[in-house]
Amino acid sequence: RSPHSPPCPPPHTHLQPPFNARAHTRIHTPAPRKVHPMFRLFSKKVEILPDEKCLPGRNTPIKDAPGKEEKHYVLKGPLQPPFPEGTEMISLGMGCFWCSESLFWKTDGIISTHVGYQQGTTKNPTYREVCSGQTNHNEVTRIVYDPKKCPLSKILAIFFESHNPTQEMGQGNDSGTQYRSAIYFYKKEQKAVIDAHVKAYQSALDSKGKGKIKTEVQAAQEFYYAELYHQQYDAKPGTRQYCGLRPLGIAMPEVSSNL
């Protein structure tokens, strides 16, 4: 899926390819697309825009966003607050959110997942606007979890092991600011855990001669729900088989739990 993809793809027969048992992700590793060096000279650099160059958006939620009454298609719980007492949230950007949301449904302690747009400038953006590259928003999966059953470390291990965090402003053949690798935290205590996992995974990558982690780590800004048809997209009948994730095949090392 690229920034030029239509806002709502035509339905296709949904096929289930193999899963990686640990990360619960579909395995999809097509050959990389070869680009002639000459074309790279003329390609426009993908980067965050100055706020004044972003679309203004709107002051009210987009009309196709899920309503308060909507339930999670798979987990059957709420899509919107209030969430159960004692739960926490984390937002993850790892490329196309169609590919990332389903990674977490089989993990005990996950209360809800929902996809949306975050860490941008445009108010209440639409999918088409985000794909234009003129909002600065990232496509993210926000996860609501019970830390007593599912520690943040487990979520971060799935995150790092299931995509390529060394790719800048994209994932696989999906290129754009909306596909950047990112972790957006809601509590300052989460930051220390995140930093420890970034350091540990970078050490693992270094030992294998891989690149530097480009994952953006920031305090979470306002989350805007994506259109209802994007929510739990991978589980709905008639949706097309797609996985743009490009995991590096390197496991997360053990990280101290005393954080």
C-alpha cells in the first residue's frame, strides 16, 4: 500500500498465510523492488512538513470514525474510553496499520486495540489526507493493556521483532511519513522501559551487522480514530490479504524487569 493507494481498496478474497508463532504475524517476504540509481537522484525526500504547510483539517471527528457504541470486532470490548480501571495505553507505528493491529489480539492481557492517526498537525484527518503526506500524522495502533497480565516489555518485544525499525519513513515498499516506526507513550514510567528495549535491540542488531534504529519515541499527542472500515481490518471478511511488515528476524534480548 502506497500513498497513492485508493482510500478504500476493492474487496478481495481473504486468504490466511502462515503465521509466526511468537509474534503472531503473517510471514510475507517478497523480493525487494530494485530501483535504478538514476531514479533515486530525482526522488523527493520524505520528511515531516512545517506546520504551516499541513492541511487544516476540521474541528469535529470525521463522519466515518467509530461511534462510542462500537465494539472491537475481535476482542468484543470497547473501542473508545472509558477502559477498565488499571489499564494502560501505548501507541505503535510500524508501517501500515492494517498489518500491525492483528499482531496483538492473541496476547493475554490486551483489552483493546484500535487504529488511528497520531503525532501530526492536521485536526481530525481523514485517511485520504494522511496518505497525501500533508498532515504529519503517523498510522498507529493504540493498545490498551492490563500491565499485570501483559507487561509493556511483551508488547515491545512483538513490536521490534515484527517490523524493520531501521527503515526511515517507511516499511517495506510503503514509503511516507505515515509509515514511520514509532512508539508514543502515555506515562513517563513507560519511557524508561522503552529506552531499555531500544538499547537492547540495538545491541542485538549491532551483533548481526544491521543498521541503526530509527524508531521515533515521544510522549503521545492527540489520537484521532481512523475510519471504521480500518478498525480490525485484517479480521473482517472480504478484506484483502496484505502485509507490508519487513521483520529482520532478530529476537529481542532479555531486558531487566526492574524498571
